[in-house]
Amino acid sequence: MRASTASPPGPTAGPPDAGQDAAEAAEPPRRPPDLRLAGLAVGAWLSALAGLLIGTGPAVLVAVLAGGAALVLAFRSTRRLPAVPGRHGWVVVTVLLGVVCGSVATAARSGVRDAPSIARLAEESATVSAELVVREDPRPIGGVAGRPATYLLSTRLVWVAGEAGNDKLSVSVRILVLASDPDWRGLLPGQRVTTTGRLAPPRGGDLTAAVLTVSTPPVLRGTPSWAQRAAGTLRAGLQRACAPLPTEPGGLLPGLVVGDTSRLEPAVEEDFLTTGMTHLTAVSGSNVAIVVGLVLLLARWGRAGPWLAAVLCGTALVGFVILARPSPSVVRAGTMGAIGLLALAVGRPRAALPALASAVTVLVLVDPELAGDPGFALSVLATGGLLLLAPRWRDALRQRGVPAGAAEALAIPAAAQLACAPVVAGLSGTISLVAVPANLLAVPAVAPATVLGVTAAVLSPFWPAGAEGVAWLGSWPAWWLVLVARYGARLPAGTLPWLDGVPGGLLLGALTVALLVAARRPPVRRLVAVVAAAVLVGALPVRLIATGWPPTGWVVVACAVGQGDSLVLPVGVGRAVVVDAGPDPGAVDRCLRRLGVREVSLLVVSHFHADHVQGVDGVFRGRRVAAVVVPQWLEPVEGRGTVERAASANGVPVGAAGAGWTYAAGPVTLTLLGPPHPIRGTRSDPNNNSLVLRAEVHGVSILLTGDAETEEQQALLEVVPVARLRADVLKLAHHGSAYQEPAFLDAVRPAVALVPVGADNGYGHPNARVLARLSRAGARVLRTDEQGDLAVVEPGSGRLSVAVRGLDPGDPSTR
């Protein structure tokens, strides 16, 4: 890139631009990136990914074919025979060698994975005893519908024995553990345990040999390594230092520093995902770059030589990896984040890209499963974008008069986001328009929060009070990040829908590469700028103003929140009554934002199962909630505690709805119909004591039934006049389960039946016979898992109509 510098005034004999030419000649031209090892890395990566999917035999065949082709091309290139010309022939050879290495490594590991002895036990669903080594931190993945959390652990098998305890098999394969006992939660990576459980076949696509489901606590064998114990002590100290802080920044700071998101508020996590900042809540190359970069800066300030600086950076890197726990993902992040800085430390910036290619090759060969890991792809692509794109964009901005600091701040997040966009689009089915500006605003806060958090963790074992003080300082930049994510997530049209899955990622990747290549020509750059401006000026205002949602005249909306309930009744402009909060704070918050609800006049909880209350924080998020009403049946206690904690934290009163309870606000009138009396001894007493409400909105009658099952429906038929049960709209009870009283459905006789239900829920909801009965009776049946948010509209003509928003491919609640 040529630098444009003005020649100083003075008597010169040369032409007018001689000074400028001399200045340009003094600065060496930018050399092209060193891509000699890139082909090896790409070949190894793609072949390892293919090997995970196609199996051992085909992978070996691919290796043989690629090896033969590489030998032929290498021979013809050395003999200067007609083949792929010149240096391009050696590029193809390196790609083929990468394919050989990746295919062989994956075939070797998948051959061990497919050991007949383990596969036979898994196919038979055998009950086995096993000794395992924990590889990563346990992750909670359950806790819905009042059930205890299930913990997911990646482990390495030491030995396994059948139910009789004989014939121990020693096979070093990966086993995925699904554990329901809470004692599994506190295990550290490297801990050896023995347990008993039932084996099942894996889902495929990785190196997992089997899935082991256990319900008993683990039996500990020995202790973890000193590194893991030290990491556990420091991480626990950081959590203690953050405990006195406000919940949002206090939960975020450990995530920023060491990837510990155990206290991260679900709503904050959702905002970070929406704004493309979710990489900040997990250990990534940026964390490593900040810590090692600080050490490098101090080393340069102290006039340390290149090799001493490299040793100090390496020491800091090892220490940070110990703090964040040396799991495979952390080692991967450490490798990626340290590449550029260590290359600079030894005085060879151009070595960064070959180092990246070498790291990719080594990591994939050591652990072929990384080839299919989205986190690995994001780390590699982000690092490659920073090395290939960011310097050129920075220099181009500086040529156009942008100050050096601003050019750096603009180029880095833009390059990283563009490089990662294909993977993110494939995973989420959306393209974020706010990711670059949000990450740009986050840049000033990430480094201070990370450095202060690491300092608090290091101080915590020796000086707890000092650690709390440093954590308090770190909470301020963390709070800034919370605000950026919150308001970025609320921007309308912040994301655009895109084709998800592998086709979506490949399509956007191809378009990105084509655009980068074509944009090297000035006419293409101008055309792209004109098209982008036309989209912003033309399409974006239409998307902002004429969104089409909510439809005019809506009287009730069933939110698509996954396997759970959340219904909204309009009170006025920006005000609504909300009945139930669903299982996911982010999902209900998004639904209320789409409806423009800024104030909740009343939050009604039908019963305390998690799929109706776990999202309650999303209702409170950025909104004033005037009051909360709950049932008199106070079980399960976990759900009740969730509601009471959220209400108490926001200073909102909680009251119980008893016989004769009514409520009116604006056009909304609510009347409690059931339960007529406490119902006990049923299949699910909390379900059968759900609040059943009759709502009237603009003359439209709506029956909201919670999860009332057959017993409560029969009790309502006994005490409530049929005329009071008759309704225009029925919210079908319990996600359309089979536990419906036919006489109750006949009494309601709705024109529209709304079924809030999650896709692939595993419960068989909704029941096909129940839906068929309603359809035969003349009701129009709509489901949130198929049509997204559902709105019933009263256009003023006395006839109801229904509007559906459609599924959002980027919304995990619909999956």
C-alpha cells in the first residue's frame, strides 16, 4: 500500500513530485502475505471434517487418492512436465498433502471410536460400570418443566465393564455423559471418576463413541492436576469477588475473563448473542491477546529484547491458560490469540500467517474433532481476518485522512466480523447489521474489564478485600458492555434473515470472497457503495416503519417461545397484560419488543412450572411491571422462587388470585374461572391447579387455560355455566396434550384455537386427535412451532381473522 505524504517545501532541482517519490521509495512496499502453508492447513481441515462425516474406510480411500495425486504432481513439477504451472502446482501439492494428513489422522481416531466392543454395548443399551476422566467443565442443559438440571460432560473412557462387573475393556475413547445428580456439577477437568449408567449410540459427526446416562453421584478417584486445582481456586475467588456487584455486570465479568458464565443473566446472554458480542462471554483469542499484549507492552516499555519479550509473553500465556482451565477450547483460543503477538515479539510480523496455518494443521491433526467445531472455525477465521484484512483496511483509512487510532479501531472489528459472518449466518440463519458498530463500541471496555478481572482473580487467594475492590473497578467497563448489548439488541431491523445451515454459510462465504476480490477494482467498489446506500436509504426505512407486526386491531398474541406459554393482551399503546412468561427470557423479551410493549400492567402466572415462569426476567427486562398475580397452589417451589426473586428485585408486589378475582385495564377484562377448588392426587397437581381465565378484549372472548388437564376441566364443567366457558378464542391447555376433556372442548366451541408449543419437544405435543376434533368442530387451529407468533385480529366487522408472523430462523426458541 503506497503512503501519500506531501514533500516539504524547499529549493529542489527535481520535478515537483520528487519529494513524494523519495518518501515513497524510502518506505518499502507491502509484501504479499505468505500463504505457503495455507494450503496444507486448508486441506487438513476440510479432509478432517469430511472424515468425521464419512467414516474410516472412505477417509482412508481419500488419503490414498490424494497421496497418489500429490506424488504425480510433485514429479511432473520437478521434471517441468506439463501439469499445473509453476508455483500454483506446489500449492495444489500442499493442499493434497494436507488432505492426506487430515484423512489419516481422522481415520485413525474414528477407527478407535468405532471399536466393536463399545459399539455393541451402545447398541444393546447395556448397563455398564466405567472409569472416566473429565475433559471439560460440566454444563447444565436441563431444568425445564420443574425437572432438575441435567449436566453434560465430555469425558475420556479408561475402562468399561458389563453389569456383572467382569470382562473389563480398556479403550481410550470419548464418552458423553448425561448426569442428573448435582454432585457432577463440581467436577474439574482431569478428575477421574467411576460410575454406573446406561450406554446409548452417539449422534455421529464427531469422535464420541457412546452416550452414558447416569443418575447416581460420581465416585471420585484421586484428585485433579495442580493446574486444575489452581484454576479452580482462582475462578472461585473471582466469583466471590464479583458476588457483591450488581447481577448483570457481576455475572458478566467472570465470563469476560475466564469464560465462567454460571452467573450470567440469561437476558444479558441473549443480548450478546443478538448483537454479535457473544464471543466476549467465552474464552477466545481476544482474551489471550489482551493479557499477552499487556505483558508485551510492559516488556517493550522496559526495553526488553525480542526474545525476552517472547519468553515473558509465553509465561503470561501459560498462566492465563491455567486460570481459564486448559480444556481443549481454551488451548485452542490460546494458540490462536498468541500467534500474531508472538510473531511481533520475535520481530517477524510476516511469520504470523504461516504460524496460524501451522497451528491449524497441528491442532486438527492432534484433535480432528476440532474441524467440526464452530468455535474453532470462528477463532481461525477471526485471526485470519485480523492478519489479512485489518492491516490493509487500516492503511486505506489512514490514506483517506482517518486518524491512526480511529482507523485501527474501525478496521479490527470490521475485519473480524466479516471473516466470521459466514459461520455465524450458517449457525443462526441471520446476518447482524449491528454487530460491527456494537463491537466497535465495546472495544474500549473489553481490555480494562479483562485486565481488572484477571487481577482480581490473582489477588483473591491472598487479599480478598483488594480483589473485591479491583472487581468493583472492573464492573464499570462490564456495565458499559451490558448497555451496548442491551440497546443494540433493541434496535429495529438489527438482523436480516438468511439461509441457515451449511448452505447458508457456504453461500455467504462465496459472496464474501467474491466481493473482496472484485472490490479491488475502483469501479466495483463504487458500485458496491451505491448498492449499499440504496439498500439503507430504500429498504431499511420500510423495514423500520412498515414492519407489518403487530397487525392493526389485535386482541391477543400467542408468543413463539418454544415449549412453553406466553400470551399478550393489549391494554393501550405500549401497554399490555402478559399471561405466563415461557421458558426463555430472551424469547419472551423479543416477542414483547416486537409488539412494542414498554409497560406490563399485569403479569399473570398460571402455575409455577418452568416452561411458564423461567422466562420471567425477560418480561421485566427494561419494562415497568405494575403487579404480579400467581395461583394459590404454590408448587413447584423452584418456579415460585423464580417469580418471587424477579418481582422482589424489581420492587413489584405479588398477589394470589382467589375465588371471585377480576381485573380490568383499558379494553381488557379478566375473570378467574378456575380452579374451583384445590385439586389433589392427579397426574400433575400443579397443572390441574392452573389459573383458568376468561378475558374480554374489544368484545372478543378468550379462554386462557394454562396447563389444566382432564381433572380441572371436568371440575370446571361441574361448577361454571356453559355460557361462561363459551369463547371465541381458546388457548389450548398444556400445549395441546392428549389430557383434554372432550366435553370441555365442546362447551368452549372456539372459532380459533391457539397452540403454544415447541418444535421437536419430545412430549408428543400437540396431540393429533385433539387438533382433529377441534378442526371438525369448525375451529381454526394454529401452532407457534409451525407459524411463529400468532395474533387474533378483530377488524371491527365482527368477524375474527388471524395473522401469523412466521418462524424466525435465528431464534433458538423455535428450534
